[in-house]
Amino acid sequence: MGRARVWAAGVGSVTTRDHYRKRGFLRQTANVTLNALRDSDYDISLLFGIPNLYEQFGYRRAWTGLNATLEVERTSPRAMVGRLERCGSGARADLAALYNRENATLTGTAIRPVFPIGNPLVDSDAYLWKKNKRVAGFVFVGCTGNTLAVRSWAGDPEAILTVVTRLATARGLDTVQFQWIHYQSKLSRFLRRQNSEFKSEYCSSGGPMIRAVSLQRFAIRLRPELEDRVKRSHLSTWRGDLLLDDSRETVTLRINQGNIEVLPAAPSPNSISGGEAIAQLMFGTDDPEETVDTGRICVRGQANVLVPILFPNEYPALSVWDRF
């Protein structure tokens, strides 16, 4: 999240045998899991859920899926890329390091390696290219109908476009789609200057979902980024306390000219309270005004001027290849 790092407890592969369905075992298991997480070192929990099921456990929509599609015949990449090398899509230190450098400040991206031997849920062919004998970029791709689906990438944007159009042409495919692209990434900015179509996918329930495990730990881990946001803003000299309340936990942010302490809850005229939507606000899921409105968050005192500074839209996105 910006320059902050939070620990996410991912929930995946949830399955119940037919004989044991409708006995409440999911509820029991989920409650035990979430109670155990409170005493862990995790800050948030992420899952990709069944529609209208995980809200009862406090999960809410985490981000908007963004896909960028280009027609091969309408692209005109000019980058010169040398020989492509096939490689495995499992953990490689050089590919992970390149990816991590490029995504170091993009909210929602994972710090690799995530899957030591490759993601078993996302089948991909992997290619890399080099410059001066060092890896300069890579793409993980697959085919979806008549489209080359690009599931992970790193490197110079124009070189990436050159490579994927070359791969699509070799496979006789008409279009290229970059799946779950981060709106603020350098590739996204580059593609928005090309002949491209960006499509946002909103899934109110059952898509990527987030829940705060510990509001206090979440705020502590986010503190370096919050300080940067305040110091860059017109409120850089602001002093005072801000109360955060997600209905399970309450903490105080003591702000002093850009420096922030996370303290136990104490009365304050400035407060933000709103149940599960607080996690969306802190994660930067949407424009903060929209989150406050749709999440029925109550904002008191000077919190109304602090909200857009502390919790802007971060356009969070996890790479498809890191999905669990």
C-alpha cells in the first residue's frame, strides 16, 4: 500500500463434501479462523468468495477488476526486443526482483515469490528477454478464445507490447488482453496512449473481498504511507486526534504536522466510524467520498477534510497470476 507493507491472510480452496453441507460447518470454521487471526501478525484478510456468503463474516469488495484490450492489427510497437526465451512460471529470483521493483508502490500488488513452484490455479506460458545478458522483462500468457491473455509482466512497456503482439501473431490471435492491470502502473499509462480499450469490472459480492483482521495492526503498518500523504498535502501542519472505529475495534491516530502515532482509543471530536466499510476506506478501494456514502460511514468534526488526504482512491489490484 504505497510504501507501506501489510500482511494479508488469504483464504482459498474452501470446500465442503456434499454429505456435510447445510450443517453450519462453514460458519464454525470461519469464526474459528477469524478469531485465531486476531492473535496473529496479519492485518487484513483477502478472499475470492461465493456471492452473498462472506458478507456475514465481515468481508467487503476489495477492488475493481481492470482489463486492457488491444487489437493486434491496430498496434504499432516500435521497441526492438531480442530473442525470447521460454522459462518456467515458478519462482525465479531475477523475475521476482524485477516485478517487485516495478510494483513497489502500487497498492494491492503482492511481494513475490507468492507461489514457490508456480501458481497451480493459473496456467501460463512464460517468456523472458534480456539486455546485456540480464533479464530485462518477462510475460506470462495464456489463450482465452481468440485472445492472448497476459497474466503477469514486467519490463519496458513498449517492449512488453512488442513481445505480446509477436506472440499473438504467431498463435493466430486477433487481440491481446492485459488482465487485472493496475490503473496507476507505467504499462497502464502507456496503453492509455495507444489504441486500447479499458474495461472496469465491478463485483459487489463474490469477487475479491477484504476484511480487517486487526484495525490497530492495519493502522500501524499503514502509518508510514499515511504520514507521507499528510506531509504532501495542504494539511501538513495539522495537529489533532482522529478516532477510527470499525465496530469491532477503535484506535486513535494522533497527527502532529505529518507525524502520526497509533494510540488506544480516546474521545475526540474528529472521528470516522462505519463498520466493515472502514477496511475499504483504508485500503483505498474507491474514491473516499463514494466509500463514505455507500458504506454509511459517519464522519464527524474535521475528519471530513482528513478523509480524502489520508484515504485516497488507490486503485488497488492484485495480479491475476498471484490470485489464490
